[in-house]
Amino acid sequence: MHIRYILILLLILISSPGWAQQPKSASKKSRENMRIQEVSKAIEEGKSDMEVAESYEKLAKELSGKGEYAKAEDYLTRAKRIYQIRREKEKLAAVERELAIVQEAQDKRHDAFLNFSSAQTNTSNKKMQQINTNDMYRVQNYNNPAVQSGYIQQNIQLAEELDSKEDQALAYRQMAQVNKDMDNAPEAIKNLEKALVTVQNQPEASMQIRQDIASTYAANNQIGKAIEINKNLVAEAKETNNPKAEIKQLQALSENYIEANKLTEGVSALQQAYSLAIDNGQTIEAKNSLELLVEQYQRMRQPQKALDAYSDFMKKLEGLVKNDSTLIDEKFFQVQEEKILRLEKERALKDELISRTNKFNYVLLTAIVLILTSLVFIAKALYSIKKKNKRIALQSLRREMNPHFIFNSLNSVNQFIAQNNELEANKYLSSYSKLMRNIMETSNKDFIPLATEMEQMKEYLDLEYMRFHDKFAYKIEIDNLLDADSLFIPNMLIQPQLENAIWHGLRYKDSMGLLTLTVKTDNNHLTVIIEDNGIGLAKSLELKTKHQKEHRSRGLNNTQERINLLNSLYHTDISISITEKEGEESGVIVILQFPLMNKNL
């Protein structure tokens, strides 16, 4: 009853603001407090998820080493979530294994089984896969030590092959526990001693294993050996200035003394533990030592000593609590945990905001890409339509020349018939039909070989010569270096210029005229020259009726429009120039220039 009242009072004192103040000579922060501060700092400074997860793991390791498995499980679970999101499978497998170990320590065997299973799936290391598989089945057979022994033995061998001291120590301790469950204390001690070898550089783990060895000796009625180990552990803790460990070992030593019926030594050890706790501001350990001491006094039927111990504790309680660094550490840890929860919420909200912003940006970017893609398609469609329209316009302009040519040809045939010159009319019609067939065959082509065009122009000039043989002669001069079959020029672009020379220049000449068609290369261009010595442009205009002038103008416009369309469609540089001769000789010179083009155009 007295102890209960003391605990109530203790809780009231601890919870009051005055007790939570740090003492003037506070001890350094515990390692778990340093670790939790690292976690808080990592989140607060906005470090990467991986760095935060690693800080969670380090904190969990400290907590697990102190036996605070529930807290360790919490932080390992947080690390696990991050590794799952980041898809870091090896790190995920490692943290799942640690999580399974602390869950098993809390008897959460089903959860431990699931995490061992998941770790086995996520790791790519074949030996670690087998170790996790063995642990799965070991946990599943927790009530069958003989079956567990086989799986643990396999893990010891695999851990040695991996040179993993941590897994070796764990497996040896598991084997020792199985030995104890099978009442085989000697084998348990052997396995604990093997575990001890693997943790030589880990003082806390080493002390814990030696305490397990002492407990095993005690359980096997070898109290003397247990006492000897506990004495060594007390001395070691004192030497390393570890009051908390020294108190724990004194309590364990007292238990062994009492079990060996050495009550005086047992009480002395508890008194030492109590005094050490008081001197070092260890309130909880002082309370625990007091409870054990009072319990022993009551067994020894010394109630006055029990009351004196209570009285001493009550007198020292206020100062003890005020100077208890462990209570401050616990308060600090609690404050940091609350801070971490707040920071995690803020980080989650920030991440969600960034995620939503990114989603909006992705949607916006996708919309922009779709709009741009649509514009490109529309532009291509418009370009294609425009190009088709230009082709149609080009064909229309080219075909526009045919009715005029046909009309002139029919007039020529009519003239021959009127003169009763049937032979010439038949000859003219035969040549005309041949020319028209050739023209029709190439009428849908924008470019034709130079040889084909020259053949058509010769046929055309032959027809005109049949009608106006008394008005002009003609000659065609083609550069011998030209490959007329491979070079291409625009279809029916030369013919209108020949027609103009004959019908508007040479046929009005009083004397015999000359029409020259010259084809040559000049500075990477193909140059076509149509030259006549007819009456010239000025005199021709004087003789023309209004209708004839309009028709001639339309013919020139047609040619220029065709050239413009060809240049636009094929990105060429076709040009035409029409000049009147100067000096004594009259006439006109028409120069057409084309780029040197082949059939690949």
C-alpha cells in the first residue's frame, strides 16, 4: 500500500511544471535522445526521404537495444513506408527484418511472420532470402523447440558465410533460448558464449549476453557462477562510469545472493543499488531498488527497517526528482516525438501540395502539348490543302493555254480547207493530233524531261511553220553537254513564248523572219532563250485590237502565275525576262532560267 501511495505522489511530482525543469548540472543527452533529435532535425531541414528513413532506423536501433520494442516498431514502420514509396527493395528488406525481430520480441508472432516473409521476397541476396525463410518457419513453430533448432542451425551457418556478426549473435541467442526451453542449460551457455564472441566491440550487447549467461547458470542451480559473473558486471559498469547498468547489475546480484540464501549480501547489494540511484538522480531505479529492499526486509521480518527505508525515500524524493536527468530525458524524448508528429504532418501536407501542383502542371503541360500537336496537325492539314490548291491552280493555268492553242490550230486547218489544200490540211491534222496526244499524256505533270519538252516544242514549231512558212524559219540549239533525258523543266512553259513570237511578232514582218530556241547551262542554271526578229513589242501593241491586247496580257500573266506557283510548291528559283531588241534590228528576247533539276525533284 505504501509503495502505491509513493508512486501516485511520484507521478504528481513528475507531471508538475517545476519538476520538468532541467537541473543545473544535467547529464549529457542519452543516445536515444540524440537520435530522436537527429530525426527531428532531418525532417525540419527538409532532408530527403531516404535520409529521414535512415534516421528512423538509427533511432529504432537505439530503442530496441534499450528494450523499448514498441517505440522501435513504430519508427521502423515509418522507415518501411518510405522505402516502399521509394521502391528501395534492399533497404525495405533490411528494415522489414528488423521490424520482424522487434515484433517477435513483443510476441507479435503473426506480424513477425509477415515481415520475415516480405523481407524474403524483397531481398535479392539468396542467402538472406534463406535466412528470412528459416525465420518465417521458426516463428511459425514457436511451440516446437526441436523444429526451431533446425532452422536456427541453418541460419548460424548462413550468417557465418555472410560474415554478418549481427545475424550470428541473434541466431546464437535464439539457439540458447531453444536450449533453455529444452532444459539444456549447458548448450544454452555454450551458444551464449559464441554470441558473446560476435559482439566484442559492443559493450551494451556484451553486458546483456553475460547477464543472460548468469541467469542461465542461476536457473541451472549454479548460483556461484551466476554471482561471479554479476560481480564482474558490477565492476565493469563501475569502471566505465555507467550508473544505470551498475544499478541493474547490483539488483541482479542481489537476486542471486538471496537465491543462494546469502541474505545479508543480498540486502547489501540492494542498499548499494538504492544509494547509487539516489546519488545519480535515478528516480525510477531508486523506486525499484526500494521496492526490492522493502520486500526483503518484510521477508526477514524487519518492518522497522522497511519503514525507515520508506521514510528516507520520501525525504529525498523532492530533490531526487528535481535532479533526475532520466525524467528530463524522458520529457525531452516525449517533446521531440510530438514535434516529429507535427513536422511529419506538415511534410505530408507540403508533399500533397507539391503532388497536386505537379499533377496540375502535368495536366496543363499535357493540354499544351495536345494543343500544340493539334496546331501542328492543323498547320500540316492547311499546308497540305494549300499545296493541293496550288497544284490545282497550276494545272488549271496550264490547261488554260490549251483552248487557245486548239483554237489557233483549228483556224489553221480551216484556212487550208478554204484554200482547197486538202493534202496540207491532212498533214497538219496528223501532226496536230500527235502533238496533242503527247501534251495530254504529260498534262498532269508539273515537270517533264528536257528531251520530251524539246520534242513537243519542235512538233509545235513544225505545225506553225506549215501555216507561216513564208513568214519565218526556226532553229533549235541545245548544248551538247546537257543530258536532256535526266534534266527536268516545267511542262509547257516555253510554248506560250514561242507562240507569242510567231503570232505577235514574226507573222506581221514584211520579210522572212527567224525564230531561235537556245538551251544552255549558265552558272548552275538551265537557260532557255527565245529570240525573234519580228516587229517588236511596241509596234505589235500598236497593231492589236483591245481584245487582242487583253488576250496577250492574260497569256503573260498566266506564265508569271505558273512560275510563282512552281517556285512556291517546289522551292525553286525559276525566272523569266522579256526585253525588246535595241538598235537597227527589231524583235524580242525572252530568257527563262531554271535551276538544274533531276527526276528526284
